[in-house]
Amino acid sequence: MNFLAARVIPFENNTPVPIIQISEALAKKLKLPEHISLLTIQCSRNTMTCNIVTINIVENVLKMDRSIQKSLFLFEEERTYLITYNRESNTLHIGPVVALLTEIGMKDEDCIDLKSIEEYCMELANYSEDIGIIFYVFSLHNHWKEKHIEGYYLENSNWNKALLPYPQVVHNRLHKRTNEKSEMFHELTEQLQEWEIPYFNDHFLNKWTVHEQLAAADHLAPYLPETALFSAKRLESWLETHSTLFLKPINGSQGKQIFKVSKTEEGFTLDYSSFQQQVSQPYSSITDLYKRLSPEIKKRQYILQQGLDLLHLDGRPVDFRYLCHRAENNRWQVTSSTARASKSGSFVSNLAQGGEMLSVTHVLRTKFDTKELPQIRKLLKELALEVANEIAGASEGVFGELGIDLAIDTDGHPWIIEVNTKPSKNLDQPANPRIIRPSAKAVIIYCLYLIHEHLKER
């Protein structure tokens, strides 16, 4: 089943019978039966039986009367859609429908606020329009029914509210774990499952779950820092053998609420961020240190992780973010990679905490011989792909996008630091949303693959 891009042109039909006009070129490419006069036209969950006539046009053109257009909840203006024909059911499928689920605020009465993923969503929308996919964003608070959903589509750089066809695939970009645990999210995913509509990245993975999944893979164990769930007893025993430890909330993100504990001659030092300021506090005993940590430990669950002697650039620790996506063959590929150096005085490299983005090659060149670079880059890329493949295979649900954080110590040994199921979209963000990053293209292509596979099974 192959998708073909075709220009769909609305027209006023003065007869009561719904009708579409299809160019001879498009009819031939779709392999429509000769002398066909009636078929079903479908967009997502909306169908309509209509008459069909061929017209002598050499381009891929489909003229559709406005009554059909309205019944299918298609855009009012002339637009390119991807089209495919199912001979067995005599059905013409139009415009694969992709929707992104996220939190939506309001800048004013007429302008929505997509916060940190605004430009990314515009890239997805622009690329979708370029290749013929219906794309829109919606939130848990938008109303949905069997045949349509309330969402926002992009037109002339503005997000317009409309009733749109029910999605054929959903990419979950909710940023709040509380929303993923809400009754509304549960109802939505239940409906998607009932109607066999694929959706991916449907839940966050916590740091402890990720560690357990990766530790179960023998070939990845050498690249994992020693990690365990936090306890006061473990903190004390580990500080006897480790000069530095990190405490990380299992459900944390963006480098927040992370503590660094270092042994000193006088006792211990606790480093952390508070209101964008770096705080460093000395403690003479493990008891005093634990008293300071205790209020935080009671609020949320933490893991304890071995400190690593990582590469530094100008005194700042560096790590590497590899963005991985599933491709059309369902295999993982690296779509982008970048190095991140923490801001001066900080031990966290996240851009949200003031980290600086650098090229991987630039960082590696400062520490390694030029002849070593290809092998090191290859090792990091392969490690990222292995991690993505392992996490996707061990986790419930479907994951189509993962951000893999890696690091290299001063001996040149790579380490797996973290896996992100909702990776930041601020890395290498283009100034012009008409410039489509490979990572944005990869998401849409994967959505198209999922729709294609679903249509084949039906």
C-alpha cells in the first residue's frame, strides 16, 4: 500500500449527489479499476460514499465537492494530501492524520502557548504540510468524539482552532507526570487502544526503572555507573569507597533537585542548585549531612549514583546528548548529537540549568588525538543505539523517540548517564521554523510508518 501526494481542490457541487473528480494520472498511479463510478472516501474514522469521475489532467489532482470536505473535517483551502487506495474495500484513504498531545496554554484570547515546544510543533506542522499529512496539536482538555477532535492546526504561522479528523496516530508530548496519571489521559488512551490507534512515548520512565532495564543487558553493564535506591545506610557505606556520589530524584528532569556529595578532609561537601544559584555547604559528619538531605528524601524517591571523573572543558563537566528515533523499518537511528558543558561552577550540564551546547567533535578534539576521533564517535553512536533498542524492548508501550545522555571519563571510557522519553526540543533549534530538523522529520516519518502498518493490517 503506497501513499501518493495529490493536490485536493475543493469545488462547489450544485447536485445533491456527492462527487469527486480524479485526474487520469492519479487514477492510474493509484491503480483504480477502469470505469469505476462509485467508491468510499475515508479520512481517519470518517467515511462517505460518493460518485467518481476521471478528468483529463496529467498532474496528481483530486477535486472534491465541499460537502465531502466538510463531512471528512478536511481543511477548507486547497491543500496537498497523501492518498492511498484499498482495492479490496474500494476505499480511497486521504490525508494521514497525525496529532501531538501536549499541555496548551493561552497567550491571549486568540493565541495558544505551546511553551518550550512551540517551534518544534511548527516544524512538525510545516513538514507535514509539505508532504501531505494532516497535523495538529491538542490537549487533554480539548473535546473529542468518535469522528473528530478539537485541536489547533498551523496556517500562516498561526494556530487555528477547529474540529479536525480523529488522529490515526498520537505522539505524546505531555510534560507533566500528573497529567499522564490523570483520569482524562486514562480515558483517552483507553479509547485509542479500543480503536487500535497507535500512540507512542505514552509515559515517562523513571531513572531506577531505566537502570534496572539496562543492567539486565550484560553487554551494557560495563557502561553503567554503580546505582542503587537511596537509603541512609547505603549513603554511609558508599561514602567509604566513593569520593563523590550523586543523589538524583527517580522522576526528576532538567537537572533539578540533584545533589552532589563529596568527601573532604574535614568531612563532606554538599553541592546543589537553588533558585538558579549554586550552593556548596560543608558538613563535619554523615549525621549532619543526612539531616540536611532528609527533608528532600521524604518528598520524593532518590537513587544514589557513583560519581565519575568526567571530561571537563574549561573546568566544566561535559556530557553528550544523542537523539534517537525509530525509522521506517522500526530500527533506531541517531538523528542528532551534541555535547553539553555545565555553566561555570555547576555540575549539571542541562541547558535548562544554564548549560552550554557544543559540537561533539569540538569537545573530543580538546581531549583526544585526531586519529582517535572516528572510533570514539562511532562507539558513542553505537552505545546510544544499543541503549535505545534495549529500553524500547524492555518497556511497556511504544517508544519512537529517546534522548540518550552519555559521558566519557578521563580514561576515555564511555558511560550511560540517563535516558529521556521526552527529550528537550531546544537543542540545535533553528531560528526559522521553515528549516526542518532531521529529528522533526524523523517523528513524522515514524508516524507515517505506524499508520501505514495499521492500514495494512486492516
